[in-house]
Amino acid sequence: MKKSFPLDELINIDELQSIQDSFVRAAGISSVIISPEGEPLTRFTNPTGFCSLIQSTGKGKDFFIFWSPDSGLGKK
């Protein structure tokens, strides 16, 4: 049987955030790391204007792909 570990048990989330921030700056992208349950583990780094606008409302956040319960993101 394959054992899995929650990411926050493998790496400190503050350190993960720092790695994400550095990667985003180097790659020029936006990023957030999501748990398999769909919960954000890191803060959104370098969100685009569009992402910020959509996430500025509760309804927009509900439908944004990273937060959408129907997105299937991280689901097995």
C-alpha cells in the first residue's frame, strides 16, 4: 500500500511559499499551491489583474478555477 503524506508534513509552508515566490519571479507566472482537498496551502503569488478582479468578490472566488468545488483540481 502506498503511503502519502500531507505536503505541510514534508516541508514548512513558509519555506514552500518562499520557493513558490522565487519560482514565480523567475518564470514570470502566477501561482498558488492547492491541497488535494482543494484548499490553498500558499498565498497566491503574482496574481494577474484578471485573477485579482475575479477573486475580489465572493461569487467570483467561488467560480475561479482554483477555488471551484467542481474544478476537480487535486481530486483523485
